Amino acid sequence: MGTTGQPAIVYLPAGIYKMAKSLQLYRGTVLLGDATQLPTLKAIKDFPNDHIIYGKDPHQPGTNNFMIGIKNIVLDSNNVDPASQITLLDWTVSQATQLSNVIFNMPNFSTGHKGVTTQYNTPTAGNSNVIMNDLTFNGGAIGMDVNGQQWLFKGMSFNRCTTGMNIVSGFNVVVSASTFTDCFTGIDATGASGSLTLLDSNGHNLNALVRSSNSDPAGHFIIVENVKSNSKTVVLNNNALVTGDVSDTWVHGDTVSWLVQSCKVCG
Amino acid sequence: MQFQESGNLNTPRPLSLLVDGKIFTMAPPTYGSLSADRVINVKTVISLPVFGNGIHDDTANINSIFAQNTGKVIYFPAGTYSVSNTITIPPGSRVVGDAYASYFSAIGEKFSDASAPLALVQLGKPGDTGVGQISDMMFTVADVLPGCKLVASLPSSSPNTGLS
């Protein structure tokens, strides 16, 4: 059948589905819930696997995991012991994939639960995902624990996570139009090797919106643009370099002065 | 090059890109608020049959269905919709497919001239303003076609024109 011989659109009507073991997706599989009333996949108390959904097709390296999608679904681990190591979704996938309008419900500030991880069972091939958008993470030790290359994370909402987004690795990460509320850390960027850009986003009641390391020369660049924050906004090596709103652009890293030019088209 | 541990810069943000001070974004539409009578399955219009089988030229009937149903959601079930000329999507149109299984596929000599490229899908005509949304559709070619532009969209002053 080759790699595209058995595509499948799997539609889930509204309801709460008791999950006694995990779901496996394959290349060409799109899992689609009722958009008017999102179905919930709820793990049982003694859930036996380390993920509720394995998004990565095990027959292919992560970088070749194309044409997979999940939309309009709620994943729920509230019945699982908060100290258990469980990840709701493995998303070790590549381009031409979509993950949007999914809600991840975990016990508040649980020590073991994570919403999404991206480095499952790929010792060499990694992943090459490019975008995740319009996802909500409630509770959990980590909402998104991401290890990859390039990303746009758009329209994300993190509530009551110990850490909203943990960048394990990534050389070009843009977070836009996202909100971080009642978390300890919004984004931990210590693992970023290139740049993290936080754009048009809000931090509310956090210990730190962006937390990372500090070095000269910079190990990574941080750009914060049009961000609202009612607490510490950027904390590097435990020092708060920015507190409160950033109405224009704040940067940490190497700047090149000839790039700053007058703008001919702005209003 | 200068290391700045904590620097402030100005980033110009063109007003035409902004809504409420933020660069315009929107979540992919689900159309969950629409009643079923606002959605048309492109393969079930009896007077304008569309095959989507990768063989039959569906151009004329697809264009007619779009022209007669502005303001509705046109659903393209899984299939390859072979098209020999431009599909024009008028303002007010919303198109949704079966994600990676629904293809607009260009075929034929009209798409073969690199000096006069032709659009496979054209959102609106010159002077049109309004909303046009396409989601979960794929765009491809069935042959070597150096004169094919997969999707052409005309700039508009409204931020609500979205291709996703």
C-alpha cells in the first residue's frame, strides 16, 4: 500500500471516551472531533502506557512523519495519579501535520503529567514539526515539553501549569498570540540554541514569563515584542532583567546596528 | 555586532497588519456555529456533477457551484479534483476539505506556459473585497506544469481574508 495507501479521517462524535490503553496514529491519519461539542478522551486511573495518543507513526523516523492531524479533541489525565509520569500526546512528527483546537486537561501543578512531548523513540531522526496552534493546557507539570528545530506556536493558552512551555531544544522558536496564567514559569528557554521570540502575548500571575540562562556571548537570543505582564517578564540566571509590560521590543543577544532603519510603510 | 544583555529596540508594525494592537491571527475555522443547510458537499449537487476522481475534468461544474453558492461552506470530500483552468473562489466563500486527502490538481496545456502563468485557484477577482477562507485542502499538479500558480490571492484592505 505504500505510505499513502490507507489514509483515514477518523471522526469522533461528542462524548467522554474511557481510555484503557493508548491510541496509535499513522501517516495519513486525521483524528477529528465534533467542533460543536469536543469529545473527551479520558485516561483511566491505572492507565498502562506512557502516552494517551502516540502521534508518531512507528514505521517512519520522526522527520518523515507527514500528513497527520488532530483537531477538536479534549485529552484528560485527571484520573491518573498526579505523580505518575504520563504524557497526553506524543507529537514527534514533521511538516504537513496539524495540531489545533485541542485541550489538554491535567491535575493542577501535577509533578508527573505533561501535555505534549516531541522526542519519543527517535534517537537519531528527531522531528521537523513547524507549527502547533490554538491549544489549551490546563494543569500539569509541563504543558509543552518540546525538543525540535523550528516552530511557530500560535494562540496557545497555559493555565495552572508548573511550566507552560519547556524548550528542550530549538533553534528558531516563535511564540505568538499566547497567554500564560497562574503558572510558575511561562516559557523555560534554557535549551534554546538559536532564538526565542515572544510576540503579542500575555503573562498573568506568573513567577516568570520567560526564564533562561545568561551568558556573553549569548547562548541564545530572546526577543520580546508587545507583551503584557503583571510580574517578572524575563528572568535570566535568577535575575529579573525585565518586569512588567514590554510595549515595543526588548532583546537579549547580539544586535547589528545597520539593521535599524526608518520604516517607510508603517502608519 | 554588539552583545546586549538587556536592550530596547523599535520594531515598526504596519497598521494594516494590526487588529487591537496585535498582528492579526485567527484560529482555523471550525464552522461549528453554522447550521447544516449552510454547508454544501461539492459532490452532491445533482445538476452540476463533480467527480473528484482524478480523471474527470471538474473545472466547469466546480466554478458554477462556487458562483451559485457564495456565503456557504463548500466541502470537498476526500478525492482528487482535476482542473484544467482557474477555479475562481468569490468573496464570501468558505472552502473546507478532508485535510490531506482532498486535492485540487492542475492538468492541461493552459498551465504549461512559464511566461504566462495561470492560477489553479484564484481568490476573488481584481477589485473584490471581503472574506475568503480555505482550510484543509491540498494544491498540486498532475503533470510537469511550469506555468501553474497553485493559489493566487489579491491583497485586500480587510484583515479577514484568510487562507489556512
